[in-house]
Amino acid sequence: MRIVILGAGQAAASLAARLRAAGHAGPVTLIGSEPVAPYQRPPLSKDYLLGRMGLDRLMLRGADWWAAQGVTLRLGETATAIDRDARIVTTDRGSHAYDALVLTLGARPRRLPAGIGGHLPGVHVIRSLADIEALAPGLQPGRRLVVIGGGYIGLEAAAVARKLDLSVTLIEAAPRILGRVAAAETAGMIRDLHRSHRVTILEGTAIAGITGTDRATGVRLADGRDLPADLVVTGIGVTPETALAERSGLGIDNGIATDDRGRTSDPAIWAAGDCASIPWQGGRLRLESVGGAIDMAEAVADNILGADRAYAPRPWFWSDQFDAKLQIAGLGTGHDRIVTRPAEGPHGGSVWYYRGARLIAVDALNDARAYMIGKRLIEAGRSPDPAALVAAADLRALL
């Protein structure tokens, strides 16, 4: 069986590894538009941008591993069409026949419109190695950075820039940072963390555009104020890469729609990772996380080889900012009650999300024990009484 993987990120690497570990001996071809082999993306906005991690450590697998496993890498090559009847992928460099095709195309960062200056040199996004190579030279001490977007990417970029001694202002159009992904209590801890490191945070603040002609010189706010900037980073979310799937007539619903096995509307085509959505609690779920990419890719690999097992997501995430680590287990969407606990060590705490009597998620800042216990409780389907959770002298008693 000839298996072709389109996309060269975490899901692609995990899928290829699982296929070989499960005994698939047939041809595996991995096609990626970037000129480098699959690498980790989370460190890009953290240790790699700070210069604490080299390119060799960023790589998910060494060159010798790909060769030893007999996985053909086609790098710097972009798929342009899928002939579903003939089962052929056409790229800008040729064509590849498949028996099973897996789309692990990831997501692309949203950009500001060109009409308000989003195209200007000096306006950056953070998603790829090329993005970091463009941004890093500008992160010089004393320069002024404006970050647009108060999600995790924007906050991580702000933290790195402050560590490098830039002056940083972060703008969030919504009433508060982390508005789509975390409770107000978690956002409050993160806000306090950033302000303690002299990041200026402007919430409920819309922008009118980027100022400058040949390059960005600042950000104009909707109220008419101008914020001078030597460079601008936008962290306003991502969009799943679905264009190729759409052109090929595959089902699209908050990403490339799959069943709970990872199969698309074409039985010979599968999808995994940030580009894919799965059935979830009466709707569809698309996870933008390393854990989700790995777990779904491994389930898809098993199912291509005949396992026929459902992919059961176990969401977990993390974010490193300054010397703090935020760890998240579960999904807090639809919660109707929050309880909090202080951290067992200094600085931080945990936020526990309930829907009715059910524990559905936990955010833990500098509190690894709360994260691990919360994760175990959620995955086991166990929900301690909120009052007992708050009163517990030792969280381990809840297990």
C-alpha cells in the first residue's frame, strides 16, 4: 500500500513513525512545502526565538531516522491538486500516486489586511522557521514592539521580547486577554505576570491600522492614538489549511471534516492535526495542539492499517511565559462554574472548570501537581465536589 502524507509538521512525523512501528513496510512519502524536515513549532515563540535552542534540537527526527525508516521526504514541494478518481497528487514538481492519502496540512496565521498596513515590512507573524528568521534580527534591546492579539502566541512573543529588553505594548480588541480560551481568573494571573515584567497591556482596544509607508513605524488605535513601534507582531489566531481539500471536493466543517476514525468524505483520504475536525459532543472539534496532533495522527495510522478504532481526544496544552508555566488539561468550553486554588508553591494557582457537577478542565499556573491530578481526574471521568476540591489540604486525596 502506497501512503502519501501532505504536510510536514508534528502530525505528519507522528503518522510516519506510527506506520513503521505498526509494521507497514510499503512506500511512505511525506510532502512538505517548507524546505526543512518536520520540526517542533511550540519552541519557535519561546526557546528558539530566545536562542536557547538550536535547529538540531528543533527537529522532530534526525535525517538518519528518515533514511533508516525508508520514508521519502519531498521538501520544498507544494501540492496543487488531488485527482481522487486516479488517486494521484499533483505538486509543483511532479505527481505521486497513492492508495491512502493523509492531509496533515496544519493551519496558517491570520494576517492583518493589506489595506490597513498588514503587508508592510516590520509586521510579523509567528508560525514557521521562516517567520522567526524574519523576526529575530529585529528583537534588539531598547526597541519598541507592539503585539496585536492577547492569545497565547501574542503573550509568548511579548514575554520573549521583554526578556530581550525591548519595550512591549500588547493590544487586545476583546474586553480581556485570553478571552476565547481561558477563564477570567486564568487571564488575571497571566495579566499580573506580564505587568510585573513591565509589559503594557491595553484591553478592549481596537486598532485602525499600521502606520508607515515603506515599513511599519507604529500602530494607530481606533480612538486616534498612535503607538510608535520598531516592529509589530500579530497573534490574531490561525485558519486551518483547507483550500486543497475544498478544491478536491472534500467535506469542510471547521476544518477538513473527518469521522471519528480520521477518514474524510473520501474513503481513501484521511486527515489529522490542526487542519482536521472530528465529531465531538454533538458538534465538531478542531484541536490546535501538539498532543492532539500526535494522538489523532497515531489513530489515523492505525486505522489505515485496519485497526478501526475511534480517536478519543484528550486535550492538553501548555504555554511558557517568562519563568512561569501554564498547563491546561481538558476543554473549558461551556463551563458554568469556576473554583480556584492557590499554588502549592509561590506565584500562581489553579482554575477548575465545571459543567454542572462534572469537572471538564483545569488551568494550572506554576502548579504541576494540580495539572497532573486534574488531568488524571478528567481522563478517568471523575469529578470531585467543588467544595471538597477547594478545601483539600492535599490534592492527591482527591484521587
